Amino acid sequence: MIKLTLRQRLYQIIFGTSTRAGQLFDIGLIIAIVSSELILIISSVASIESKFSTALLGAEWLFTILFTIEYILRLYCSPRPLAYARSFYGIIDLIAIVPAYISFFVPGSNYLLIVRLIRVLRIFRVLKLARFLQDSNILLRSLRHAQRKIFVFFSSVLILVTVFGSLMFLIEGPENGFTSIPKSIYWAVVTITTVGYGDIVPQTVMGKALASLTMLLGYSILAVPTGILTAELNQEMKTHRNLRRCPNCATSGHEVDADYCKKCGTQLPENI
């Protein structure tokens, strides 16, 4: 039996999920992350913070110290510490502890610790929810393929709100609250997105007519980015299905969650 060194053992526990100790470590880590976030959220309530400020501060620093030790151990036992530090999780792990130390110099920056919640994404790895990860990868690839179309769409919307905002500035003017073109563009953005705060309202007949047109246009363009993403998502799912071939009869086109071949019944390879 091969005897592992301390560094190898730590790596197996901290980075691995194949052992019982590794699974317990990650589950304990997730519980600690969620607990620290709940404490951070509760501490933002003035009535609770005034009564339990010492206990909340102590708990917050306890978790910060624990996460700091964990980050140092990850660097120590990682075969490639620099690669880990530059990775997505490595950066998030660092950001999860830095705001607490910055709060010594910038009061209130400790609330940036809410970023710790992103670390809960490790639950997909811990529970081996590969299909959830696969679904997220399909969505990300669809967004990447649609990025040019979406960029063109948002550029068009930006031009529209600039035009409508400028027109509203000319029609209404400062006397009706439209004191500048930027403020009028803000009104156009709020209106075309159907948010409608109501802090700036057109008063003239022409202004109301333009506002009505902006609102109708806003409802019309809402479906555009949805349609673009849906089309790319369907294409990506179709491509993904074609990649899943039966090892027995080579039939493709299986659904993402299929376990057996739809033609011969042979068990399909793991969908990764």
C-alpha cells in the first residue's frame, strides 16, 4: 500500500471528491459558506446588528480566518499553485476573504463578502451533478454563439433610446423635467424597457404620443433577444444530441437525459 505524504493527503481531501474525507470536507465547506452569508445578511439589519454586533463580528471573522487557512492550504497542496490561483475558483476563493481585511481601511467593504456565495457552485462537483453542469455548458455555448446577434440588437436599441430621448428633450424641454439629453435618454431607457418609474413624465400632447410609441416599441422588441437565444439553444441541443451515439448501433440524436439507445436499448455512455 502506497503511503501518501501530508501534501498528497491534503490534496486528496481538499481537491478530491472520490474519498469520504473529501466529500465531507466539501459539504462542510458549503455549510460554512452558506452560514457566513446568512450572518452577513443578518448583520445588515440595523435592529439585529445593534443587539448582536459583537457576536456577528466574531462569527464573521471566524469564518474569514477559516477560509484564509483553507486558501493557504489549497496553495500549499496544489501541484500547480499558480495555476490554481489564476483559475476561476482560485480567484473567487481569494476574493471571498480579501474584503474582510480591506474593511480595516474601507468601512463597509466587508459586505462584498457576499461573493462567497459563488463558491457554493462546488456543490455540482461534490454531488456529481454532471448533467446540471452539462446543461449550463450548453447554455453558455448558446450565449457565446449568439453574442454577435445580441450585440447588434443592443446597439440598435441604444440608437433608438438616444433618438427618442433627444426628441423628447426637444418636445418637452427643461420646463417639464427633461433638463438635458442624458436625462431624456434615461427616460427613454426606463420607458422602452417597460419599467416606468414615473419620476419624469411628458406633459404635452406630442410628448405623450412619443411616449406611447416608445412603450409599444418596448413591448415589440422584448421578444427579439429571447428569440435569438432560443434559436441558438435549439441548435446547440441538436448538435449535442447528434454527438451522443450508441456504442452498439451508432444511432445518434438521443436526448440529453437519455440512458439507453432509442433503437436497440443499449446503455449509452455517460453524458459529460
